[in-house]
Amino acid sequence: MRRNAMKMTSAPWRRVGWLGLCLCLCVLVTACSTAPAPSPVTPTATRSAQAATITAYHGHTSTVFAVAWSPDGTRIASGGNDNAVQVWDARAGRRLVLYSGHTGAIYTLAWSPDGTRIASGSDDSTVQVWDANSGHLLLTYSGHTAGVRALAWSPDGTHLVSGGNDNTIQIWNATTGQRLITYSGHLGSIWAVAWSPDGKHIASGGNDSTVQIWDEASGRRLLTYRGHTAPVRAAVWSPNGTAVASASQDGTVQVWDAASGHHLLTYRGQTAPVWTVAWSPSGACIASATGNTSDEHPRETVQVWNATTGQTLISYPVPSSAGYVDGTLSMAWSPDSTHLASGGAETIVHLWNAPAFCKR
């Protein structure tokens, strides 16, 4: 009888013992595991195993039309439809300066080569030059009669070139504001200006679907590139000054020889109008992004590709907004080609890791 009693009581206790052991193991596993950190965007790598992380700077209350990286890589400036320019610590994401001198949307930003000044162009038809550390206004240029859409400093920091909705390109003294020369070769608004690395030429693009190359000193037009079939939204020089990449609402980025206009490469990796293009300082990569997406393309991307072959290296999906103006409208490379900053319709400035290939 005693042996049977032991059998009847030991079985339930064995079951309780196993149950307790399992519960202990579950608690131990839960305590040792780490939950993944949340991220507002999950980048997707294309032909690259590198995982791209993202940092988001929240401060604007409307569309971000312009981003620019300081020459020393420590700060990022952004401007947009809220009429404000914000300067951020590129590493910590902390806002350092808030500039509110304009009365219209900020469409373009440019740092002086020495990093001490920022020029901002606005829908209020002015360009304002101000101290990058304090936000103190240094100069207001009022030579345009309509909104300013594009800006670039000369490599030596003494002059600025600006383009706008008055169909003109103007070069002026960055210290005094004196206008030196006006180019009037485009048949529509100017959306892009870029100074060549040697300071001798200026590239411009606009609503007439052309990119034009000018002699900086004389204002003589040297070349007109007609490869696009829709307005040109951005144009950048290669770091060695031999080529230009231009982005258009025709959905392409085209790379061409800056001296002859000979077409070198067309990138068709995006399926909506391309509003921005940026060449990495290393010369190895080009980044492009789309704006004004539609219901057919609800999730467009920032894409980085090989500047020589056109091969896509990585794609970063960007959230869409509900408004007409959508997607990514501005981009800038860090000086060491390791990161990209982008801004667009969803009011956030994003910081992305670039593929290692681009640092070459």
C-alpha cells in the first residue's frame, strides 16, 4: 500500500517540477535578450549587405526644401516652408541655431567654404548671408525680382551665384552685395546653379529643360545640354570638374562631359520626377531622390549608385506625406562621403549611412 501511495503522489510533483523549470528558463531568456531599437525608417540594401542606420532631426513644421553640410562635417543646416533655417549638431542631432530672418519659404542653402557663413535663398526674393555660429545677419541681397531657388559660393568664398523665378542668374560680391554680372540665357525659372571646382565656370538648370555652362568672368554661355525632356531640378559638378550630373522631372539623372556636352550615362533607377542629385566628395558615388510622388509611387526612395557604371548600391525608403509635394527634395553628402543628409515633405531631416564604397 505504501509503495502505491508513493507512486500516486510523486507523479503530480514531477509535473509541477518540470513546469517550474520551464518557467524559470523562460524568465531567464527574457531577461538576457535585448529588444531591437525602434527606427522610423527601415532602409533596404540593394546589391549591398551593409545595413544603413538612420538618425532623424525633428524641428521643422513644414516641408524641408534645403539641406547643406558644413565644410568641416560637424553641422547640418536645413531650411523649408516654415520660413526658418535650423543648424544642427551633425553627431548629436541637437539644434544649435534657429535663423528666422526670411519672410518666405527657404528653397536653397549654402555654406561658405570656410564654414563661417551661411547663405539662404527664399521665396521673399532675397538672399541673406549670416553668421553660422550666432545667426547674426551680415548681408541682404535684393537683386532678384522673384523667389530665389538656387545658390552656390565661389570656391574662394568671395562671390555668390544665385538663380530664381525671374529667369536670371546673378553673380555678386558676398561681402558688399554688389551685383557683378547677370546671365539671362534660360527661358524659365532657374532651379539649379553650381560653381565648378576651379571657379572658372557655372552650371545652371531650369524649367526650360536645359543645363547651361557659363564662363564665370565674362558671362558668356559656353554650352547648352539638351538631354532632358522635362524641367531640370538639380545640377552638380564632379569633384574633378570634368563632368556634370543633372536631375530632371523626366525621371532621369544624366551624367555628361562638362566641356563637350557628350552624354556619358543615364540613371533610370527611379520611377518619379527626380528633384535632387548630389555627387560624393570622393567622386565614387552619386545620390539621387524623387519628389512629387503620386498614388502610383507611394514609397519612393533615396538611391546611391556607382558614378561610373550607374549600378545601384543601396536604396533608402522614405515615408510619403499626404500633400501634393511629396518625397525627398534635398540632399547633401558629408565631407568624408560616409553619410547623407536628406530633407523632404515629411518635415524631418534624415541622416543615412552611405555604402563603404563611396568613401574611396
